[in-house]
Amino acid sequence: MGMWKCNFMALKREVNRPPKTGAHTIGRSRCVLFSNRLSNFSATNSVDPMLDASLADSLQSLCAGGDGNQTTALYVSSADVFDNYYYQNLLANKGLLSSDQGLFSSPEGTANTKDLVRTYSHDEVQFFCNFGWSMIKMGNIPLTGSEGEIRKNCRVVNS
């Protein structure tokens, strides 16, 4: 990645959800977390109509047999690289998680989130800047009394 500079003062907009979900550009997901999109999706559709047909076919093969622990990359095109392909995949209906795809495709996806998905899909620097700003804001959220915890391991509740 080349050098780039963010104007954080210009980013004081409420654009938190789309850039934060961009963290899904890297990592893996278990079948149990998206298999509801692959069969018996609704009374009228077996497969989620917001899911690309070829991606659905490959995921059905991967998750066949009901092994919910089988994993796949969140975004195959750049599974181990933090980049803006996450947003390009959303434009192509290749969002693995329905919550991600909903930023662009669902009726609940407001014009604001749709516009941000489009922007980030072709402007990686803007995505990086907004993602950084969102992480700073999230890191500054205070822990209030017993309302939550700072986890030692982010995958499990502290004992």
C-alpha cells in the first residue's frame, strides 16, 4: 500500500457502520453463520436472492452435510489482505454475511450506506481513512460501570 494521508477533521461525519464492517474484508466465517442463506431461506426462495448464484452453489458444496464448523474466507478474492474488495463484492451480491450484504442490497440499506458502499468500492483510500476514524471513535467509547467488559480474548467472555 502506498503512502496516503487522511484529513481526519473532514471525517467527523456519522459514517461508522459501513467502514467498521469493512473489517470483514479479512478473516473467515463458519457455515453455521451464513447457512440460513443457502436453503429454506423464505417461503418463496430457497436461496437468498441477494446472494450471487455461483457463490451460493460453491457455499452449498462447502457446507453440505450440515457441518456448521466448516469455514470459508469472508471474501475469497482477497482473503488475507485488508483492502476494499469487501465493498466490490457487495456490489456484485457476493457478501457472505447477510448483515454485510444488507448495507447495499436490502430495503433497510439506506441511501447513505449504499452511497458509502459505492464510494468505498472504488476509493480504497477513502475507505482506509474512514475505517481508521471509526476505529478511533470506537476505541474512545468508555466502559460504564458494569455495562460491558474489556475482554482478554475477544472471542470469549471473561470468566
